[in-house]
Amino acid sequence: MLTAEMVKKEAKALGADLVGIASMDRYEGAPLQMDPRQIMPEARSLIVMAFRVMRGSLRGIEEGTFFSNYSAMGYGGLTYLYMPLVVINLCRFIEDHGKEAIPIGHQSDWRAIDGNGFLREGYSRPVEPGRAAPDVMIHLRIAGFLAGLGEIGYSKVFLTPQFGPRQRLGVVLTEAELEPDPIYNGPKLCNRCMACVRECPGKAISATKTVKVTLAGHEVEWGELDTAACDIAFRGGQVADPDHDSPEYMESLYGKKITRSPITPFYRKPRNLYNTGQAICGGRGCLRACMINLEKRDVLGNKFDQPFRRRKPWKMDWSDTGVSPESQAKGEAD
């Protein structure tokens, strides 16, 4: 008989850092488009695995000298290479015990809802009345909460007592009935220090407006997130001032011209890595500022000999690029 202990042991042997299990009754009341039971009606368990983002992968962005490592190894590499292998092989283990399992991994780009949870117009339609439109989105941070791995911080980033905000989540949906883990009830991780709000380069996290949801009988609250502002800042851009002739940093987003922000040293946004690995901001507020606060409070299990921030944070001054338009164009062509 397959047990939760067996599954957790196998998941960690395959490369997961943390493993938790949620029973499907915890999804009672979930929106249709975010209910895993729409994917597998006979599902009994959701296995959630956390994969740490190496603290060292944030070092180059912190120093302002090596940006590609976080996008490649801490973001895209985990999402598109490492986690898929782990969840696929865990599903092989489960199916070898006679139970169906779905290797969902980190994310699905084929989802019927947008970043704000609304159905995308003209995208897909249900195959039958009463069913969700394809594709259903499993909210990974909510899954992590329901599996007992940690809590959702004010920034809406998922926090664990081992790594704080420094992990990505992958899931396996299975019809195997496994003993669920209790909802996290340890020391509070997010102390509402609001460092995420202050340090976010896109000012994407509201300091006053919040979102409240009820998850398995627990009220959870986070700051309202401006997903468009987050998306722009994530890539190192900012909305250009319409009254000034600003250089273009990347193609327009959300109908707005995008110029360089003080958190990018690049004249033009570098190419994508692993589809969406273009995290030029390096989680300046929601990841790094949060991690620094948690480490200072000494509440995380993954400890280091030296503090993460060792020098004054840098910012770019783009008021004078020092490069002619002709030279800049040549550099882009190279």
C-alpha cells in the first residue's frame, strides 16, 4: 500500500527540498477555474514540493554584475528543467503502485484565466456545461498553504520556515489517498514589515489595499498586486514619461512605451531565458528585501555564515547614458 511517508521519501530522493500533502476536501469553495478536481475528479491528494532557489543565484543581481544566473538557474532552470524531471519521476513511482498521477510541475502557460483571475476573452470554452474551461490553473501558493508547507506573505509570495521566499513550487495531483499534513501553524513568518512594498521597483504591491480569502477554514490576506506594474518592473522596465523623449527599453506593454528603470544596467532588455526567465529585478522587494528581513530576525532554518546584503544597494542613473544612439544600436546588433 502506498503511503504518504513513501511518497515524501521518494520525492526528496528525486530532488525536492520540502514535501507536503493536501487532501482534496481543502479545496471546497474554490473557484471552478482553480479547482484541481476539475482536472482529476477522482483525485484524493495534492502533493506539493518546494525547490529552493539558491541564495547564490541572487548574488550577481545584488552586486549588479551577473544577472543571467538567477533568470537561468534560479527561475527558468528550476521551472522548465529541474522540477519537471522530479514530478515526472515521482508520478512514475506513484503509477508503479497502481494509482494515477498527473505531473503538473510549476506552471501551465495554457490557462483560461489571466494574472488577475479573470477568464481570457475568446480563449477557450468548456467541453460540457458545468465544467471549467481549459486549461485549469492550480494556484501554486495556495496549494503550498493547503499542503502545510508555509504561509503566504504580504507580497503574495509563498514563505516557508526553511527558505522564506526562496523557493519554487511543483505539484502532483493523484488519486492515491495519502495522509494530509496539517496547515502550517508555526511561528509567523511575515511580520508585515512592508519591506516588499518599499523595495518593489514597480510599486506593484499596495500598502493599504489587501485581498482576503478563506482557505480550508483559515483567513489568509495579502497586499493587492498590480500585475501589470509587476510584469514591467520584473523585466527591468518602467512606463516612459509621455512628456519626455525616453529611449525604448523593450517593446511596449499594456499599450504603454517602456523605458529603462534604475534597477537595470542594460540598454535593452536581454533576450528571454527558458521562455519567461527574464527576472532583471531579481525580486528586489518581494524576494530579496523579504529574505533579508527574515534572516535578520533569525527565523529561517537555512542559515548562512554571512548576511546577504554586504554593500549599499546600487541604482542606475540613466540621465546620461554616455553612449551615442549609433553605438547603442551597434551593441544591440552584436
